[in-house]
Amino acid sequence: MNKIISEHYPARQLPKDLRPDDGPNARAPVTIEVEGQRPEHILSRGGIGESTTGVT
């Protein structure tokens, strides 16, 4: 998993629905995590090598 962290990101550059109401010079901590692709086969209690897609 990749992660990007900015402790003092300019809030005016965030989408409007994510901006704090602290004024035009506000700064906000921002963390972005990129999830990897889900593996096709996973280990589970039900058995080894079960397909996550339901196709075996």
C-alpha cells in the first residue's frame, strides 16, 4: 500500500465539500492511501485458494 501524507495542505486546494470553514488561509492535514489490487485467490477459513470472484 502506498501512502501520501501532507501535514499542512492548503485547504483552498481541496474540493469544496472537504474544505474546513476556517478561512481562505486554513491548512489541513491530508492523508491519501492507495490500495493495491485485491488478490484473485485468498486464504480463508473456508479453504485455501478460494476465488474472490466466485469463479473457480
